[in-house]
Amino acid sequence: MSGLPYLDGERLRELVPMARAVQVLEDALRDGLDPEETPRRPVVEVPAGQLLLMPAAWGRHVGIKIAAVAPANPSRGLPRIQGTYLLMDGETLAPLATLDGVALTSLRTPAVSALAVRHLAGPGAATMAVFGTGPQAWGHVEAFRAVRPVDRVIVIARDRGRAEAFAGRCADEGLRADTVAGLGQADLIACCTSARVPLFDGRLVRDDATVVAIGSHEPDAREIDDDLVARSTVFVEARGAALAEAGDLIIPLRNGTITDGHLAGNLRELITGAVPPGPGPRVFKSVGMAWEDLVVAAAAYGAWTRAR
């Protein structure tokens, strides 16, 4: 194991830039990867948070991510998400490489969101609102810019200082940014928080807006409310995963606001055109799945081997 190549965060982003990550995910889905076949991940409660074991197999590779969610870490100046990824040969199961699991998560999650936005949002979507100021919030700004002509960012966060600092970072990248505009101005909305209750009144979202919610993977936590879910066309990574883990959908189901049939389709059905977007706002709810890590990790390893 000590002789395995290790791809750290900087190297990972060199090997698989954001736009490339979006494309390899789409390619895998078009080539036949079925998100519904990805094994369910065990979630183990530990004193500091949760451990998540995320195995997947696709093409010539298999892999597993050991991820950890430590809610107290941000107060320590550490990422809330920790983790390591092991990539293996699909035929022999021989280890091929390890990757920085935090960096991999920070890349693949916004890339999946951007893939959904590519197929849900209008081509002229230029104003995005982002809830949160952490790594995923910044990753979603970068990812949405890779697929749509985003030139303005509305930053919404509990901490005013962090919101203003995030807006300043956006401005440094040539974006117009502010912390006071309303959701009615947003073409795209990215929810990237650890909230357990809805972040906003869903009635504020325009009928032509696209909303991505990625912050939670627990049945009792959510970022968007019943009203928004009920009047939206809703897509998920996989129905099985969403109905087991996505509180944003499970809670409206439990409340009787929607039924199982309200889910329009999964990501593969969306990008292949099997299920077209419908009327009203468009919502993509993500819980994070192991196939996404594997596809991006395999792309990084392939690029690394070609560059040797």
C-alpha cells in the first residue's frame, strides 16, 4: 500500500478540471451507468459524527470512499467532510491509487449539480444565489460558471462577515456579487449548507428558476420546503437513494404534500432525454453517491497514468 500513488487535492484538480469532471459524469451515464444500481452506503454513528462507506463498480474500476462528517470541525478551522478514496482494478481488485477524499467530494458534488443544471436551466441563466460560504458553496459557483453564463452571485449566509468575504472572493473572479438581493432575481439557486430546516420560503422562487439542494443526506434534514417541492419538477441522482436519504423529499412525502410519483426522474433519465423537464421551478436534489466518486477518481487516475 505504501507504494501507491497518492493524488492530493491540487493534483486532482490539475488532472480533472471542473468542466472535465462534469463531462466524464455525463459520459458515464450516457454509456450505460445506472445510478439505481449503486450499492447503498452504510452510515455509522460515531461520537464525533458519522462514517460513510461508499463502494462502487463501473467499467474497468472499483473503488471505495471512507467519508466522515464531523459537524464540529468548522469551529476548529477544519473541513466538515473528511475522507480518503481507494481506487482499484475492476478485474483483479488490486489497489491502483489513493486520492484525497475531501478534494474528491469538493469536486464531484458541484460537478454533479452542474450536470443537472446543464439539462435543467435555460441557456441564458446568469444570476445565481448561493446559500452557504463553505467549500461546496464556492465549488458550486465555479461549477455553474462551467455550464452557464453566470456573471452575478447573490450570497446568503447566517454570518454577515463570511457572506461579505465570499462576495469579495466572487468579485475578485470578475463576478458581480452582493449579499442583499432577493431570490426573485435568481435564475439558479444552490443550497450548500448543513441546515436541518428550510432555508427560505419556496414561494419566493421564480417559476423559471432551477434549484439545487446538496447539503443534507439525512431523512430528517432539509434545505427546501414543501411548497417549493410540490410546485416543482423534481429530479434526483437515483430514486432509491433519494427516497432513503433525502429529507427534502421524505418530509413532504411524510406530510402528504407529494407522493412517490412526484419525482420526475433520475439524473440518467434527465441527461438522456428519457424524462424531459416539466413546468414550474426545476429542483435537483442530491445526496451524494459512490458512482460519482468512482467516475471522477478513475478519470483522474487515467489522466495521471497518461502524464507519467
